[in-house]
Amino acid sequence: MLRFLFVSLPLLLLFVIALGFGALNKSVLTVDFIFFKAELSVAVVTACFLVLGFALGILSMLARQLLLRRENRRLRRQTVQQNTDI
């Protein structure tokens, strides 16, 4: 339950701040991508980069988690092997 609060409260706070930011920033920007140009509001551009940053953060944490799990498995096998050799 405590873990749920530590995850959901900051996300809820971020969502409320994003809603306020989006409501106050309705101006349009011209975003020049490599192949095309698009006219987007400041809130949409900010939301896109927020989602992109969140996704990159999740992917980097997932990659590190997988490496740690693999190392943990290797060390467990090594420990079991050393205990059976004794």
C-alpha cells in the first residue's frame, strides 16, 4: 500500500501540473522535424517530450534490472556449486 502511495501521488501531482500547464499555454509552435514541419501547441510538445523521457527512463531501468537479474542468477549458481563441492 505504501509503495502504491509513493508511486501514485507523484504521478497524480505531475498530471495536475501538466493539466494546468496545458490550460495556460495554448500558443502554437512550429516544430521543424527533419522531414516535415508541424504546428503544435506548447502543451502538446511538452507532453510528447515528457512521455519520451518517461519511456527512455523506464527502458534504461529495465535494462539495468535485467543485467542485475542475470548477475544474481550467475552468483546463485556459483554459490550452490561451491556449497556442493565442499
